Amino acid sequence: MLLTLQKEFDTLHKNGGKPPKLTPGDKLYSTLKYLREYRTMDSIVAEYGVCKGTVCLAIQWVEDTPAKDGAFALPEKKALKRKSDSIQCIVADVTENPINRPKEGQKEYYSGKKSATR
């Protein structure tokens, strides 16, 4: 995957320009941390010393680039669901959760008037 990212990186930066803050290896590593370890972007920002937008763009680039190459393409949704597959059982959690309402002090914030706009 790193070779695919490096090849795409070289084609994007063949004319020169300002060097990016993250190398393709750093972009791949930060994306894997984000997806696998469920780290927040803020912790990745603190580790690499870049802004949150840079990390967000790096993650999007790493997700999109291998898919364009075709070597890492996932099957389509229709290929995953075939006619022979049938649903055997559906489980749903439908328990009710009580909502805590304020018992005292609500009168201070509620005037009792309805909105006149219609």
C-alpha cells in the first residue's frame, strides 16, 4: 500500500512546489491509527504537529488513492448481497430508557407562553 501511495505522491508533486508536512508514510500510519485504534484527530494532530485539516485531508487521500489504483478495491454492495442469502433472525434492542426531567426550579425558565408565530 505504501508503494501505491508513494507512486501517486510522486506524480502529484513531480512539478515541485512546497513540500508537504506529512510524508506518504506518515499519512498512511496516521490513517491506520485513526481507523484501527479509534484515535481522535486531535491526538494525531498533537503527535505530528499539524492542523486538523491536514490530518483530515491525509486520511481522505489515503482512503481514496488505493481504491483508484484498483489493487485494493473492495467488492460492490450488490456483490456482497446475493439472492441466495436470506435473513434468518433479526434482533433489536427496544428497551425503554427513562428521561430525567427537572422536578424543581423549572418555573424560573419556563413562562408558560406559547409561541405566537404561525
